[in-house]
Amino acid sequence: MKILIADDEEHVREGIELAIDWAKFGVTERLMAEDGMQAMEMIRLYNPAVLFCDMSMPGMDGMKLLSLIREEGSDIQIIVVSGYDDFQYARAAIRANGVDYLLKPFRKNDLEQALERAITACKQRENTLRDERETEHRIRRADALLDEQKLASFFKGEAAFHEGMRSVFYKIGISMNNIRVALVLPKNKTELVDRRFFGDGELFLFAVNNITHEILKNYGSHYLCRLDDYQWLLLTTTEGSIGEYDEHRRHMEKITKAWKSTLGLDALIGLCETATNVETLNASIGAARAALLKYDLLLPASSKSQTKEQLRFTDQKMLLQTALENEDKVYAAEIIRSFTQMLRKRGSLRLKELQVHTIEANLLLEQASRLRLSDRESTATFIPLWISDLDEWEKVLIQQWWGLIEEAGADGFSNPRVQAIHDYIHRHFQDNLSLSTLSEQFHFSPQYIAKKFKELYNTTVMTYLIELRMEKAKSLLIHTEMPVSEMANSLGYTDENYFGKVFKKQNGMSPLQFRKQQRDS
């Protein structure tokens, strides 16, 4: 924090400087001015938080200085230090929202009390401004989410285009004509959000959008819309030949490479070969989907045996019913893993074929749900159609069958099991933990773990994990000289910047600021 002392008498400036224990108040820099003009220049240049101001100075005096400060709208906190008990001076201080009016000769205690009031006022204003910024950000974010929901409904054919939609297109910067369509299927998004972003899906999307913007900012207007968890629509509008298909395809390839290299995100992109307008946009989205359905999800990573045996997931019906009746989660997982392994051995699996298996799997889930939960309403969810990664498909399907077994009744999930998960997190908080990894470790669905953990501990799994890590971080900052980058890695954060953001969100300051504060106190 910076403060400014403005007085034409050097001994007064020195007296104020020597009288106050500046470190106690967090003051790091003290500026000096001999008159109002010099003080105003320093306020503009250095933006100090507090001004000690004499009223009688040559040239620009204190009254003119305070009037100018008020005109320019500065937030500086003012403490008037004057040798005159003059009403005109007091009124000028009041008009400038001064926090105190001290008469010379001043006492050390008076100066420190005035400074404390000024700093308190500074902090209150900072808190108010921060709250206002956060409120504005939440409102903007809510508006953006509402716009995205409106657009997603239109893009999915659930809502017709209307005049209100035109203003949304204008707001996001997409014109009514010459629109290029790319449908994006994020393959490993769930795993990335869990492992790298610790469940923070909004932060993950923020990173995705930043990368997209960096590549497309010189190409044209663009907008990324989430249709659901497994489908994103990327629209671009350009002028002239730069909007041709080959140029569009090259930019989409750049984006997928950047997502992969920066975030580790694998994604499939389907393109419509021709530009479109609002009236024919849904047809172009359909063309992009048709292109995606031809993608082979296994090549080139899988075996090339190319077995052409036709597989049907419905053939697993009797086995899965046995697992469900016996409430055997391990057996249910083995059945599903065995099926996906047979798919891999075929050497080729187009997205269209996986969607057939998804439809079959959802049919079996629906039948089993009706059979097991005939006397009460089922809350089971099914597999999204546009999952484009076989590992993800396998994991989600296993979790759905586990959830069905848990919902059906005797799942064995007692308080000791919740406590075992709690203790496991406490012992392994520095590891790569998420609801998915805990699900695999304890053989319960992520949703069920989250529900039972919240019921017993009145907090979420991820909140508890973050609190453990932050407590350990504070201990390391106080008692060691460990660099922040090394500390972040030791606590399970691969990204030092993300660790710093989490720490600041929890503690109101950066790790280094926290360390300095603890050392100075």
C-alpha cells in the first residue's frame, strides 16, 4: 500500500513519517510532496491509497488540491493535517470525504488512529467494488448461459427462429448469412474436467474458449455453443474467400491440435462443406452430424484384426439381469468390459455403430429399471447418444448399472463405507482424486458417492478435498521455503496458475502474499 504526505514543511513530513509504524498497517511505500501541484501529479502517477494533506501550502494549497481530487473522482482517503482550526478548511475536508482533521502539533496516537480509519475505509471500498464486479460478472454469466440455452434449443430443432433470436445472434457476433458450421464431439472431456480441472467444468470451458478465440480472432466472428455434455457447435462467420471450406477446415484442424497440446483434449469435428444462413442452419448441422457418424473411433490405435462378427449389446441381457438380481456390481462391470473388449477386437467401430449399441444399452437399462423399480419412480439416467469415446462409453454404462443396483435397494452403502471414502481422501489428498476415481476404487456410482457423502458430512467431496489441500498449503507456506510451483505439484495440482487461483479464492490472497503476511505478523 502506498501513502502520500503533502506538506510544504520538511520537518512536518519527516515527523509524520517517523511517528507511524508503517509496517503494522501494511504500508510499503511513502511518497512526499511539497505543494498541491506536486501532490496531484503523484496521485495521478502512483495512485496512493491515503493522503496526509496540509491545508496551507504555496502555489496550489490544500483546499484547491482537495477540490481537484473531488473533480477527478479519485478514491484516495484523505487525512487533513493543519495548523489552523478554520471552518473553511474543515468544510473542504468534509466535501472531499476526508476521514479525519488533525491539528498541529499532532500526536503519534492520533496519526495512527486516523490512518487506521483511512485504511479501513479503503478496504471497505475495495470490498464493495469487488462485490459489485462479482455481481456484474454473475449477471453477465447468467445472461450468457440464458442466451446459450436459447440458441441450443434452436440448433437442436426444439425451438423455431423468431425475432428475439435475431438479437441473440447480434449479441454473439454471428451474422444471419455466410455461416460456417462445425460440430465438435469432445471425447475425453469428463476425464479432463475431473483430473485436470478438479470438477470445475466452467473453468475448463473458459480454457477451451480462450484457445478457440486465439486461433479464430483473425479469421472471423465465432461462437461455441454447448448443445449438451457431448456435443458442441462452433459457428464462424467471415467475409470473402477466406470463408471457403478449405480455409475453414484448416482452422478447425488448428483448433483441435491446440486443444490437444494445451489441455490434452481429444475431439472429433464434423464440418458442413457449404456456408449457410439462419434459415438452412439446422440442415447444415445435420450435414455435420452425418460427417461425424462416419468416423472410425478405433483406428489407428486399435488392433487391425478387422473381425466382422456382428455384436449386439442386447445379447448381454440375461447376464446383466443376473448381476442385477444378485446386486453384483463387479459382475455387471465385467460383463460390460467384456463387451467393449470384443468391440475393440473388431478393429473398426464407426460412431454410427456405437450409437446403435447406445440405443440397445439404453433399452436394457429402461427394461431393468421398470422391472426392479416397479413400485416407485426410477431416477436412473441413460447413456448420451453422442459419446464418441469407447472408454468413456464403457465407464458411463458401468456407472448406470451400478446406479440401478444402488437405487434398487440393498447397496451395502452404510456410514462406515462413507467414512472409508472420507478417510481415503484424507490419506490421498495429494493424489489425482475425483468422483470418477473414487467410483472405481469403491465400486459405487459417482452420483451415489456424492449424495451419501453430502448427507453424512454436509459438504461435497470436491469441497472437502480442496479444503484439505489448502490447509496443507498454508502449513507449507508458513513453515517451509518450498517454491509455489513445487508446492502445487506436491498437492496434486499440475498447473501452478490454477493452484494459485484456487488458493486465492479460498483465502482472499495469493500464496506468496499469504506467506509474506504470516512472516510479517
